[in-house]
Amino acid sequence: MNPFELKAKQKSLYYPLNALSLKSYDKYATDPYTKTRIILMNGTEFESNWFYHQFARHCKNKDVLKVIAEIRRSEQLQQKRIASLKPVNESILETTLSYEQLAVDLTAILAKREKNSVVKKQLDFALLEDFDHLYRFTDMLEMDEKQNYKKLIGSYTEIMPGRPTISEPRAPMQDLKTPINSNTANPLTKLAVSIITGAEQQTMNYYMNVGSFYHKEHGRRLYSEIAMIEEQHVSGYESLKDPTKSWLECALMNEYVECYLYYSCMQTEKDARIKEVWERHYETEVYHLKVVSDLLQKYEGKHYSEEFSEPDFPELLDFKENKKYVREVLESVRLNTFGLEYIDVNDLPPSHPYFKYQKTYIGANPLKVPSHKIIKDYITKNGTDLRYETAPHPITALRDRKFDNYEIARVKGK
């Protein structure tokens, strides 16, 4: 499927106000991966909208400004339609579980098929952390809202510790990586970097905005703590993007990503009503792609084939459970960044910035860190933590369900 060669069905790019509110899904009956698709596409539209705002703030060409204003409005309308699919009776924390399930399974899917070693290592590294976030938010859900997580996220994803959140804060420069070369990168690599950056950006924004509305102080603190880790993830992923590309080249990539994702959603969605949303938005994005392609040709003299030598969609994005792969990645729970590489925390030199940042950020009493305290309080109340494991944890030091290990991957020798 080459979206550049499709005849764009230029229906109206706009929706009347009453078309922005769609019937919400049933939070109990809807397949968990339908929810993850909704969050993914919500974030993708958010990323596109804010990209065009930044583009406008750096563009002097009035003709280009008019075109991207029209596209931006269209993206905004589509985002509102997708956001309306979330039901009123789904709490902030219930939605959060779907965000983290998306983070875990999307990252695993992209990592499993990634050929670029730098990108794959970054995906695997962040996967360890998002997996731990899911565990901590799930325990807080059961403790605060008496809600059964399986009704919300099913049994696709295991619930158990990853790299403990307390061990995740690191010095800002540690997250910077070598960017890909878009001219030579594999199509799946180019897609992966753009897709995961937008998805993590959406998660960071969600936690930044909703955390202060949580109804208990320990939850407000947990959202703040994990939102800071999501900022680290965004910094790492966006550093992989090719910084040499022009605004119009980036716009073309964004529109191609949207076409690819909507088409993937169309082909894999089980809910017929939601599938119609993906189909309608896909048609719109094909038109956006055509418009941006024409702008690139007109103002920079570049044909889309210079950016996409293989324009056909590669392997589509299909959400499936990734338990085996996640367990394999968990074997590397003690890894930390060392320059552009990753090594065991025990092999980091004592002068490494990680230890100084940890000492400053975490402070003298790690027992008060929100992510650790949530699990500690749950264990105190229930005797053990809450998990969903298909087998014992692959790391022996993380198998004890009556103790939350706050030293592994953080303290040398542990």
C-alpha cells in the first residue's frame, strides 16, 4: 500500500460540532487493545497538532502558513473525536493503566522488529521502566478504587516489577542518543522513532496535566514522579530523530506516520464502530499527505520519493501480547546508560553522573519515595503486593512479594 499514489478523497476536512462527540466505549467490554489504539491515535493527533503550531512559529511564508493552519485545524478536530471515545465513568487511574499497557506493548512490538541496534537498545531500556510503572499504578488502583485490573487491561500484559521506578531518575545528558540518518534508515526504524516519540510525549502530557487532579495525595505524588521519568523517555526518543530535516520534510514524515497508523488500526481493529473512525480519519490523512507532498515539491523542489524510497507501508502495527519478549528484556533490569551504551549499574564508575543525580534527586530517605511507598503501603495492608505473573519473576531479587526492592539497579552490588 503506497499512500502517495492513492487518490485523496477530499471530503470536507471539517466536522460540525455535534460530530466531535462520539459514543464512548464500554470500559469493561471493550478489548484492551482497542483502548490502546485510541490512546495511540489520540497522542499521534496531539503530536501532529503541536508540530504544526511549532512549524507556524518558525515560518515566514504566508501561503504555507495558510495551508498548515487548515491541516492543523483538521488534526485538532480528529483529536477531539478520538478523545471523546473515552467514557465518562473511566477514572484518571483506570485510563492510566491503558496508557501504561500501550507503553509496554507498543515498545515491545517496535523493539522486536527493530534492526537498528541504537534504537532497539533505547526501546528495550525504556520498556523496563514503563513495565514497572504499570505495576505501581495497578497496585494503587486496587488499593484506592477497589477496581479489578483484569476487567480493564485483560491478561495480555503481566503485572510485576520492572526496573524499580526509584532507580530510574538519571542525569539529563544520560538520555541523549545518536540520531538516525533518515536518508539511509530502514523504513521501520523511521516509523518507530516517530511513533514512540509521539506516544511517550502523550503519556508525559497526560501525567503532567491529570496528576494534580488525583483524589489522594500519594497518587498526586506518584504521578509527578513518573511524569518526570516520561520526560526522560521523550528526551531519549526525540534525540534519535534526524535533526537535519526541514520543517516540510518533518511534516511529510508526520503525515506518513499518521497514514500508516490509521491504516494499521483499520486492518486490526475488532470493533466495527471504532474501525469506521479509523477509516474516516485515514482518508483525511491521505489528503493531508498529498497536500504536504505538494508543498515540499513546490517550495523545496523535492519529490516525496527522496524521503521515501520505499513508500509502500512496511509491516503493519498489530497489537498482540508480548509476555515472552518482556520477560527476556527483564533479564537486563540492572542496565544503566554509559555514554551511548548500556552497562550493568555495578560496572559504572563511582564518579558517574547517575549516582550524583540519584543522591540529589532521591535524597537521604528512599523509603519516602512515592513509587516505593505505594507498594510498601499495599503490602502492609494486604500482606503481599498485587501481581499477575505467568511464572516466577525472571530476576530472583524481584520475586519477594512481601518486600519492594528499592536498591536493585540503583545501588552498586545489589
